[in-house]
Amino acid sequence: MKERKHWLSSEVKHLRIEKKMSRTTLAICSGVSKGTISYFENGKGDITICNLERLLEALGYEIDIHKLPPECS
């Protein structure tokens, strides 16, 4: 689980940098505080699905949730 969390926070950071967006700009565009973004990107804390959705939408992405096949659970 920790590896997934690290992957997700790294991926969000990568997307933000790829878009040449500062944490401040992302905070303004998403409505998620700069501190929360920093905390999450640096792997120091969790993020709610709601805030993750806001960040991804501000970066031009959306969450698409699929049920995993039984062999992946």
C-alpha cells in the first residue's frame, strides 16, 4: 500500500511539473491548499479522493475507477 501511495504522489507531482504549474497555481486552480499539495507530493500524508479529484481536474485529468478482477485483490 505504501508503494501505491508513493507512486500516486509522485505521479501527481510529475503531472504538475509537466504542465509547468507551481504548487501555488495548482492550489488556486484546484481549491486545494498549497500546504496539502506539498504534504501529499512529498509523501508525508494522505489525500482525500475529493482533493485528488480536484487536483487532477486542475491538471486536465479525471479519476476513472474500475473494479479489479478477483486475481488482483
